Amino acid sequence: MSPEQIAADFVTRWARAWSDEGPAAATRLYTSDSMLVGGVTAIGRSQIETALTALFNQGWASIDIKVTHARAVNGMVLVASDFTATGSGPNAGKTLAGRSTHALTQIDGAWLSVMHTAA
């Protein structure tokens, strides 16, 4: 698969996991030692799940992600994307738009995020 196909597949899986199953499912798409940098810095799946759960509980329970750039570098795939989260609960009727990046690595045939940034 091309870097663009890998990136598109990953963000589709991430968005479906988030929107259909919640933060625990999305967290499974990270390596055990991954890093998330956004409103907080979280290292490892446990901290990432805590950070994502806080965001989810604010009402950002549905997300759409579009890849803007993807490239292969030294066996990894770097992904830049735009996202739009749709609010519910305390953020009903609102949207949250931003940009994010993922550095993906392949482990046992699955592409997982080792670094995720969001702003």
C-alpha cells in the first residue's frame, strides 16, 4: 500500500473507533509507548486513554478526519490531517476543527501511532 492509502486507512479506523466505540477503542491504535501531544502531553496507552476520555467526556464524541499529506520516511508513515469533531452533551450543536499528525509504524502487520499531535 502507498503512504496515502496507509494514512487514509488509519484515520478511517481511528475515526470509527472514536465515534463508534469511544476512547478505549481509539487508544488501541497506539503503540504501548506512544506519545500524544495536544492540550496535555500523554505518554503510553494508559495516559493517552485518560486524555482521550477527558476530551470525549466534554462531548466531542464524533469525529471526521481527512488526510492532507502522507509520506513514508525510514519505514514509518507520517500523516498530516484536518479534523472536525461534532459536539454532544455539553457541546451539543458545536463543532471543533483542527489539525493533527500521526507518526505510524507497523507492528505485527498493523499500522499504529507512535506519536500523535493535535491542535
